[in-house]
Amino acid sequence: MNKVTVTKEQQETLQFLTKVYSAEDIVKKHALKKNFWDNTLWSEPINIECLNTLSVDEIVRALYIGIEIQKTPHERLRDCYEGYLDHGHSHYSFNADEKHGFRLGIAVTCFVLGEKIVGITE
């Protein structure tokens, strides 16, 4: 079995729940009924309902095997901008002008879309 990929919000919510319940109790509650987690039942400023999108299998793997955090689109774009051309992800060898053009294209796209991404536009 592999780790499950979850959002940062889901990871933080699971960390919070493991301070309140055992892993076994979390799995039992999650398996109890669809959309078990309800924000209105918690006084904590946390979106507990974000766990409702996970299957029972994903909850089990997250609690017992581990998790990987799903990167946001901004994080994935920044990773591409910073390293795609330099870390062997491409079969083609890019020269300095092509690398500059690639990065410029990403930066212009961010500008056109009005997206501010640390490491690219900021």
C-alpha cells in the first residue's frame, strides 16, 4: 500500500483529529456514514468537512501508512519555473536563451492571469 495524497488542509485536519481521537476511532467515525464530518459540530476554527471527500481506504492509509501533501497549482508552477529545465525532467538539453524564454513565458502568463506567485512574480 502507498501513502495517500491529501491537501494541506486535510493533513492539518487529520493532525488535529489525532489529538482528539485514536486512529481507530477516526476510521470508525469516517466509515459510519457518508459526510460524517460536520463543521457545525466543532467550535475549532478548522474545516473538518474537508475529510468527507476522502474514502475510507484513504483515511486508513493516511492514518496508518502516511500522507503526501498535494501541491497547489501555484506550488507546482513555481517548481516548474525554478527547476524543470535544470533537473533532467526533459530529454532535451536547453541552452541559456531557451531557459530564459521558458521562465519568461511562465512569468508573462502569471501577469496576464493576474496571478502573484512568490518566486515567479514576487
